[in-house]
Amino acid sequence: MNGADALITTLADNGVTACFANPGTSEMQFVSALDREPRMRSVLCLFEGVATGAADGYGRMAGKPACTLLHLGAGYANGGANLHNARRAGTPLVNVIGDHATYHRQYDAPLNSDIAGWAAPNSLWVKSAESADTVGPLAAEAVRASFGAPGGCASLILPADSAWTETAVTGPVLTPAPRVQVTADAAAAIAARIKAAKKPVILMGGSTCRDTGVRQAGRIAATGVRVLTDTFVARLARGAGRFAPDKMMYFGEMALADLEGVDLMVLVETTEPVAFFAYPDRPSLLTPEGCATVSLCGREADGVGALQALADALGAPEAAPVEALELPAMPIGAQNPYTLGASIARHMPDNAIVSDDAVTAGLPIFQSTKTARPHDWLMLTGGAIGQGIPLAIGAAVACPDRKVLSLNGDGAAMYTVQGLWTIAREQLDVCVVVFANHAYRILNIEMGRTGAGNPGPAAKKLLDLGDPRIDWVSLAGGLGLPAERCSTVEEFDAAFERAMNQTGPRFIEAAL
């Protein structure tokens, strides 16, 4: 056994059984060791941003980490944007980052870099295995660290000589630390403040947005307290049979108008809301004037248990109203995000998983699917576009019995278009939809909001994707996916229905 064997065995012993990889020369011992550990599924990704985004999607749905395999600091940097999203999602994830042999670093070879420095901003834990005997124990430590508070990236640097050197040492099986519990007394104190407030709201994030948390939030809403989620959460359980909390609005002035008169905001596994960007003469914090904020619990705590304790303290009913199944009629008229959303709501099957990177098309589709069949919605937690396709890959690997739908703006999809190849190679049950408006439309909106004025000829060239137009059907087909283009909503409805009734990869371009 060498260090690479010890690493993979220890990862598998600790429940890490999926590896999304883009390896290089320094990782060849790890690649070879994969043949000796049948518990580990390896998935090749043609770009590191696909690998890291896929690991994020896997962790969000499996509730445990996958690992990535990245090639030195440059490989880590290529995956950095989706690791930023994973950090914001609180996803447990273990990065294995190959490095030069310990004795080779001193010569500053072309790929030499400060790997720990690259990894630190998006990692809860970063360590380098400087000898083969430390690889296994550090691997176990990395898995435990990834569950953090409440979760995040742990980055294990693997020098090439630590991987190829013989060792007899594997790591132990380590149990993650339990999450902090909110006491009944603490919940009762918050309940008293809610009862004394004129217009209280609950703002929740993290694990509270999954099925069990949403149920407890529905109990609280039944007492007359308004419940909202963060604008973007890692995973939201929604659809028929579930309570539908409101969503914090994206644009700051709209959020403040929506919250007008609120005098108490109770935070559950989240922090005080802040505008996504700064704008001239507009506030950064999105709490109305005169509104007090109080935390029921932070992200390190058991938010679901905290919501249950709060619901009990408020005397909430055991069962709360939920959304009834209500599917839209066949959409007609112009093809736009609203009519496309109606079509998606009509045909999306039970227990689907939606990976949303649809940008300007996303909100209308989100609204249209509120009363669709029950499903999980995965959001762009960190705002770094290009996660829609990779996240769907990881979700499909974690949940092979569930249909996965990847919704993408055309600009966002081009960031990680290489993921289409992985979907085809692995024959994942993923339907990728690209909404092709041939523009960075959100930036056209933001240019006006920032006071930058109307775009002139030079500015327009930086916001336009139509010269030349991307041929999505040819591109997806060349990467191995059955693909079609829909110019009318009737065409889209038929194509999407076919995709939902078939198993395996599909690609649909919706022309806007």
C-alpha cells in the first residue's frame, strides 16, 4: 500500500465514495489507486470548475462529501468559482490537490505555486500531507472538517512522493461533531419577542430549507408570522404537499419595500440580509428602519430543531397548510420565461431536482413551479454563474433514481459547457435547458441600476452574445447529447414532455 491507497481507502471508510476528477501528472498515483478501491466512483470532468461544481451538487443532495481531484494550484484556481458557491452553500466537500514532490518544490518548476494560499479563502481546513504516513490520518481529518459549521470545503494537499511512498497507515473513521442545539428556554425567549412585535418575520437559510425544516416553518406561519428564505439557498424543498415560504427579494429596494413595517426579524441559520451589490445612494443592509434583528441560531446550530422548538413555544399547530397540486394549462403565445415556466411545471415529475443557473429567466420559472409536483430546487448561493450544469452532474450521481433538470442562461452555460460531455459519458438522467437570449441580459439591467448610463457601442459589445450566435444544438450534439432547438412554446412543451418521460441525457435550447 502506498500513500494514494491509504488516502482512497480512508476516504471510502469515512463515506466518501464519489470523486470528480481532472488529474495531472502529480496525481497519477491516486488515479492508479482508484483501480484498487471499488467503493470509489470516479467521474472525469474536462474542466476543474465542472469537477468542483459537481462535488457541490453531490454534497447538497447526499448530505455527505464527495472529493475532487485537482492538479496543483492552477487546477484548484480553475475550480475556484464553484468552490466559492460551495462555501456559500455550506456544502461538505473534500478537495484533494496534487502537489510536486516535497523535494522538488525548492526548484520552482513551472506549475509550482502557493497551493495553501489558493485554497485558504474557500476552505475551512487546509493541510498538506508531507509524508506517506500522514496521508490517511489527514484524509479522515479532512472529511470530519468538511462538516464544519455547518459544512464547507476541506482541502488536502497531496505531494507526489507522499502518494507513491509505501505506508502501512490508514486513517480512522471519524464522527463529525454534533450541531449545537437551541434550548427550549432560548426558543421561548424568542417566541415572547415575536408575540410582542407588531409585524415580525422569520428569515431562514441553510438546512432549514429542506423538507423537515420547511414543515416546521409552515407550523410557525400558521400562527400568523410571515416566513421568508434567503434569496439564494443551497436546497429548497418545494411543490405540492409542502409549505411555501416567501423569498427575500433580489433587488434591495424591492426587498425593503416588501419588508416595510417589519419591526422584528428573527434569523435562523442565516445572517442579517445584505444587498447583492452596492448602488449609489442605496443602503447595503436590507432591514427596514426601526427593525430589530435577533438570532434564533447561527449556521453552526441545528436550525430544524430550533424551528421546532420555536413553533412549540408559539403554540403552533402540528400540521400547517401546504400547497395543493395545481398544474398550469398548456401554454400558448410568446415563448418567454413565464410560458416556459408553465411548461416546466406541467411536466416536471415527482421528486425532481432542479439546478437553477437561469439568471434572468430563473425567477419567472421559480414562481411558475410553486404548485408543481414536489421537488428540490438548488440555487446559485455564491452568485458565481456557471454552476447549473456541474451541480446537476453531482446531483444525478448522488440520486440516480431522480430526474435532474439543469436550467441555464446561455452566458452562464458557456462557463462550464464541458460538463455536457460528462453528462453524456456517464449517461446521467439530466435534462439540460439553455435559455438563449444571446446576451448578458442581467448586466444590461445592472448597468442602469448602478448609474453607469445607457450602453454605447463599446459597452454593448461586452454585453452581447449574438455575434456570432452560439449554435447550441451543434455544440451539445458534438459533446454527445441528443439536442433540439425550440422556437415556440408549443415546440418546447412537446420536447420537454418527451425529455421528462425518457431516461438519460437530453438537451433543449429554448430560443428567447
